[in-house]
Amino acid sequence: MPVPLLPATEAPIIVTATRAPVAAGELGASLSVLLRTDLDRLQTPAVTELLRLLPGVAISANGGPGAFAAVRIRGAEGDQTVVVIDGVRVNDPAAPGGGYDFGGLVTGGIARIELLRGPQSLAWGSQAIGGVVAITTRAPGAPELEARLEGGSRGSVYASADGSARAGRLGLGASVTYGRTEGISAASEARGAAERDDWTGWGGTLRTTIDLNGALSLDLRGRFQVSRFGIDGFPPPAFVLADTPERSRSDEASGFFGLSFAPAGSATRHALGAELSRIDRETRDPGATPSATFLADGRNLRLRYTGEWRLAPWLETSFGAERERSRLATSAPSAFDPDPVPFRAEATLTGGFAQFVLRPLPGLTALAGVRHDAHSQFGGATTPGASVSFAPGDGLWRLRASYGEGFKAPTLFQLYSDFGNPGLAPERARGWDAGVEAGLAEGRLRLAATAFGRTTRDQIDFVSCFANPLPACAGRPFGTYDNIARTRARGAEAEVELRPVDGLALSFAYTFLDARNRAEGSANLDRLLPRRPRHTAALVADWTAPAGWAIGMTLSHASESFDNAANTRVIPDRLLLDLRGSVPLGARLELYGRVTNAGDMVYETASFYGQPGRAFAGGVRARF
């Protein structure tokens, strides 16, 4: 779904994922935006089902709802994606790669999703090698309430409610969600598994703004998300993926406290903020003693300052500094050690950035800046970035290009665990993209095409230490991490949006991706990176009749890929069809229904892990 080139009479979409308030139509970097209307129209509660329709995105999941799911952008690893919810980074510092698990993330309360592609460390520092997923929930505003309740196949239930209100200087925005399903077997049912792995999840958000004196405002945000779900494991004696009674839980919480100062008529704005995120995870096997087999607690505390200064009508600058402290505690109880002392570690990352937005000519916008980060373990990393957007004349077509660098600090697990290597250097990446967009036929046809490339070096990978003379293997008999990998990704994206007649909307997105191992001396040199289809495409069509009822369909395709670095295990291609419809009942109620995977295709996104077959769902949405 491309970002439209809006007519001058329409309000521009202001992008937040760049850390600078820039209209989407002025941004040189590659961006997709999903608004609340898109989420309502597509109906699916799972955020991953929305992201997979966007250019450059590949999703892999270890089963059905609730199971671990990774989002890879333009061939980068899943843990090279920064995930931001209401301005708070929510990546898990206790995960081996520090990535975010999208498995339990649902759309309830979400107002907008921004996907910013390419290395973005100028704005976000560590991990932003593939790109940024920035999610914004219901903001404080005019009194409004929306609720949704649905049921469907496999005992699925999903409910959400969100609303906003304002009273004098106080503004509120809030949401609550609940979902459950009997699910499918995480181990593929097509390969003989039969036990269903259920999922139950609930969560909520709260955003509060208080205008203290017209220039000074207070911003409070909070979020929690809880998931309980069944998983499958690798039981003896075969030690292959199969039905097991194991269960996992994941508890997420985050909060933000901020003060902003923006005097009326001033050319400056200043903001101070403190954010905390925590992810607490646990895996249990009811048949084991002890039943708890894995415990992990990861926390991030970040203090930050950001400022904006309008130096001239054609020149703006934004700048900031932040300090992050990451902590983890993990343990793996077993019959040999039922109550082990948790492994604990922490690290700090201190950074600062400055970037400038220039508009020297009508239709021409350029952004350039630099960032430096200092890590308590490995030292520093400097990452520049720049982009340009040019929309001459009436702005119906636009040229854009960007260059960015990214880095990813080694995780606490990679540095300090029993497999750790304190000598690790950060992963580093350089990326570029260039594209053209056009609005034709009086705004009814919009086209976009983008070429991109990225090289990542010093990528961290796990190495076996069996008979391995590598110095990093000293004292690590079972293996360790080292900077051994180098990867390259390049490709092209095409997008079309068409409204041939009133009420009919069509959009098409296609991505060609060539992501390869480029580590010299590796046995897998020049092989494709795992779980990255070379071709992905999505066609979305919706028709809204004058009477208000609507029907729609989504057809998505992913070509075959490989599940291992040696390219010997194939993940077959897949073609999925989803159907949907809705009927209004007056001005405030709407009935809706959908069929997902209407062709009942058997497919996998990770080898041996199943994905849901045909499913039905229907519900009601109310707005007040």
C-alpha cells in the first residue's frame, strides 16, 4: 500500500518514525503507512497479517497465533528491525538476538503503523539495519469510542475497545483487547502432528496529555500485553519437532513520562523523556521436573532529550541525546539443577544525533545528519544518513533517494552468556534506495517504483567450537558467537494504487529480493539467506457500494525460499486468498465477516512449523 501523493487540499501524513516531523510526501526514504481505515477495512487482528502485504517484508512464524513471529525487512534479520510502540522501543534485550516477537501483537487500539525501510541508525541507533516499525495507538482527542467483537473457526474470539476524550487541559486515549483461539498444532499437522496449541492474549494502552500552561505539556503513556500459548518441542529419542505439552507465556509492559516545552510563536521545541520497557518470558513442560525449563526477564531504561529549531523558513534542525541501560536475567532449570542462579548482565549505550531538513526550492526537501553512539563494551559507532525528495510543479510526480548506515550492538546474551564473546564488534550496514512516484488520472492512479541495496558486515553468527581453533572458542566448548558473517541484499519494489470508479480501490505491491551470504571462506558463500522469498506480491481489492455495504479480497504470493543457510531445505511457494465483507446497520453499527486462506492451502513459513488452513470469522463493530 503506497503512501499517496496527496492533493494540496488534503492534510499531509506526518511521519514519526524518522524522529523528525516530516510530511510523508517530503520524505526521501522508502515508507509505507497503514492508517486506521486500512486496519478496519482489512479486518485481521494480527499485525503480521498486515505487514506481510507491504513491500520488502517477509514474515516467518513458528506456528499459529501467539507463536514466535519475525519480521524481516529487505532481507535483514528479524532482530535487525527496531519496533517502536507509542515512541517506546520494545525490542527484547533478553532474547539472544535482541529482536521483537510479533506473535501476540494485535491491532486493537492501533491508529497507525509506519514501516520505514533501510538502515535508520541516524534516528534510532542500534538495531535499525533493516528498518523501523513504528506503531501509534489511540491518541487523546475528541470524545469517541469504538468497540469490536468477533468469533470464528477453532473457537476463536477477539474483542477490542478504544476511545478518546478531552476535558479542559486533560486529554485521554485508551484501549483494551482480548483474544483466544484453540489454534493449530505448532508442529505441522500436514507432517503428522495433531495436538492443538492454543493462544490467549489480552492487553491495554493508556495515553494522557496535560497542558500545564500553554507552553509546557506533560505526556504519559503506558502499555501492557500478555500472551499464554502452547508450543511444540523436540522430544527424545528422535529430537525432531513434534507434539509436546509445553507452554509459554510472554508478559510485556512499557511506559513513558515526558515533558515538552514549546512557547507560542517560538521557533524551538524541547522535550525530555524517560521510557521503560520490560519483557518477561517463561516456558514450562508439565511433564518435567522442575516444570519451568526457561525463564527470561529483559529490561530497557532510556532517558532522552530531543529538540527542534526552525532556523529559517527553509531550514529546520532536530537534535537529541539519549542514554539506554539494558539488563537481562535468564535461567534454564533442569533435573540436574532445578534452581540455578540466574545469569545476569547489563550494558549502557549513550548516543547523540543532529539532522537538518532543508527546503531550498518549492517541492525540494533534503534531510541530512549524523549520529554517534558509545557502548560500554565495544566502544563507539558513527552513522550518517541523508535523503532527498523532489516533487516539481504541481507535485503529481516525485523523485526520491536516500542513503543510510546502521549498526547493531551485540546483545547481552551474545556478549556475556555461557556462549558469549566479550570481544564482539557491532554489526554494521550501508544501504541506499532510489525511487519515483507519480499521481495520474486526476489522482485515481498512483505508481511507485524503488530500487535498493544494502551490505552488512561483521554480522554476528553462532559458531560451533567442536575441534575449532578459533580464539573466541577458548572456554566455550559448546559454541560461541563471532563477527564472521557478511551479507548483501538488493532488489526492487513496485506499487500501484488505482481507483477507476467511485467505491472501487485496488492496490498492488511486488518485491524482488536477492539476499545472499557474502562471507569469504564460508561453505555457504553466495547462497540465499534463509526464509527470504525472492518474489513476494500482494493484490488488495475493495468495493464499497453506494448503500454502504462492502466486499473485498486479498491475494498474496511468496515464492519458494530456503530454511537453512546451505539452501538444502526448501520452503515451498504459497498463494493465499482472503475474502471479506461488511454491511452497515445504521450510522453506528457494522456487521462484518471474512474467510482467510480460502483455498485451504497447506504451507509453512519456517520448516516443520504449520500455518492455519481455511478459517471463518464474523463480528460486529460499533462506533459512538
